Amino acid sequence: MPIRISHSDGAARLHWDIRLAHSAHWLVVLAVIGLPYLLWEVYWIWHSGYAAIRWHTHLALYFYLWLAISTLLAATLRRPASAQLLVAAVCGALMTAEAILLLEGVQAVYTERMGYGYSSIYSTRGETYYRTRTPGTTVWFDRPEFRHSRSVNAMGYSDHEWPLQKQVGEKRILCLGDSWTEGIGAPYDSTYVSFLVRILASSYPQVTVMNAGTAADDPCVNYVNYRDRLVAYHPDVIIQTLSCNDITTDIATKGGLERFGPASQLHIAPAPVWEPVYAVSIISRLVVHALGYNYLLQKVPFSPAKTKELDQKVIALFREYAALAHQQGTELIVVIQCNEHDFDLAPIITALQQLPGVRVYDQQAFYTAEFATPGHETHKYYWPVDGHHNPRGYELMARSVYQALDSFYLRPIVQAQD
């Protein structure tokens, strides 16, 4: 960037003569300096997935965007200075906006709010056919608001060991679901399943309750585990949770039973090709959401055709589920979880109620009555940031599930014995 001084009317004027060659030289120097960092970022994202993305990754995107455009301008324009200055200003403004959005936590996905970085719902990294944990290990649920551990049994679930053989007169209840069943947000003795065990203990000591819930499971995974592994424990009752989230998050992105191929082959739909940009740029997330996509990169609200497709997948799942349970002499109770109803479950509930051996219990009325009581406001049952139940919330969930059990299974047995 040479400086030329000229004289006009006795006054000295300073001229900046920005030459193409010198501009290109500086860009080459910056590219060489930035190359090791770029390779380092690519390596860790390739090695660890999107969770390796950090705040500096977000900001570096705009540096490399500026570098790429400026290099292109230097190679194509005779006098690129003005254009390069404009590009620098725009990229600098974008970087500043990105930094502010990051500091404010705008458009952060759940795993980012929990401090684990961006996680893709489409990722097959660490995904297995049955989604169970490593037997004999201890797992930690570490969140900003709580930290709990679980011991994993021989079947890969966060629960005590289960004898394969049933005792004379023993009745078994198998609880299947996701993180709400496993009990994220509470110690082991304060999960809904643990509360349910204590509620049943006084009146039904012959009942054994088994917790086969795993975080991020959905009813399709639960059914495949029951079909292939858990049927050997001969449960008398299955409590299967179903929520809008199971459908709009898991089945909408991963598929229904078709994802479980023969020979334990798992087929998960690929992520949209533009997910990397969404993962590394908060500004791009604002654009994506403005275009009508959610954080799962799904167009919302779902079209009538998409909604019908999801309904059919869920109903097809429970047809198989109900048939197997009926064949095994097992009562299947589907508990509709109380959550934000952003998906109309009415057609699914109607279809489930027509399946033989299936009972449907909607928690909404039970929860609504509880929250309407003074001193029982909604926020007292959930972790504000994480969103899962706290121990008080799981105790409420257990009482709700017990009501379903009492109505559909326990009371009819007692009446039959009388």
C-alpha cells in the first residue's frame, strides 16, 4: 500500500494508491495465516461432530467469508478497493451481530443451552439399533441446573437388575419412554418410575416395576426393544408414553418403523445439505426460521400431506405393538404426555382406542387440575432452563400414571378376585 505525496496550490495532499498486486499479496498472507486454524476447526468437527463448534467458529465464518469474497474481487476487478471496503464493512457488521446474538443466546438449540454445543437430530454418530446404554457403567446427567448419576443394568437401562424369571404371583409393569421415563432432572429415587414403585408398594407388593426408558427414545425404538429384547421378561402391563415431541422431533426426522432394517441395520434420513451453515451461524438460523422452518429444519406447520403421513406411521406402529402385546397376554397402556400440543393427536388417539388390548390415558386433565390449585403453579414442577420435570414434577407424573394403572389394570384385577 504505497503512499504518494503531491503538491497542488502550495498545499500538500496525501494520496493512497491501493494497487491490485499489493492487495492480493495481503490476502495471500491472511489466507496462509488463517489456514492452520481452518484445518484445526475442520478436523475437530469431522472428529467430534457439530458439538466441536464454539463461539470462535461462529465468528471465524465471517472472516473466511470476507477473505473469499475479497480474493475473488482482487482476481476479477482492476480496481477492487471500493468493493473490498464494502465487503469488509458488511462482513464486520455480520460478525458483530453474530457475537451479540451468541451472547444473548438467541436461537440456541437445547443442547447449546445445556452447554454441549450444537447437536444434529440427523446424526448417526453414536446411534445404535436399540439405543441402550453400556451395561455396568455409570452415566451422568449434567445440566446447568442439576447433576445426577445412574447405574446401568445388564440390559442397558438406568435401573436395578431385573431377574429374568418371574416369581409365583408376581406382576410386572414395564415402563417404556424417553427422558421423562428415564427421569432426566431428578435423582434415581425421584423419577416417576421410582415414585410409582413407592405408591404401589403398600397395596400391591407383588408388583415389580421396570424402567426401560432412555433419553431421546421414541415409541418406535421402545417397541423394537420390547419385540426383540424385553418380551423375554413377560411384562403383564406396558406403560408406553407418547407425546407430540415424539412425532414432530423423532418420527418426523428419523422415520417410523421403516428405519429399523433387517440384521440390525439402522436407516436414518440424511440431514438437509444446508445444515452446516445453520449449525455455525446464528444469523442463518434467523433467516431459516423466517422462511418457516423450525430448529429441526422441518417446514412448519406441517402440510396436510405430511401430517397424514405422520399419523399413519404412528398408527401403523401401534398396530404392530398392540398385536404383539395381545399375543403375549400383555396390557398396553399408552400415556399421552402433557406437553405443548403443537401437533393434533386426536386422529391417533381415536385410532389407538379402537385397537384390541390398548388403553389410552391423556394426562392433560390430571395436570390441569393440579396446576389450578393455589400454590401448585406450573413452574414449580419443571426446571426453568432444561424444561424437564424436577422431583416434584415426577411425583405428579407418577400419580397420574397410577391413576391410569388403577383404572385400566389394578382395579379390574381386584374386582375379579373379589
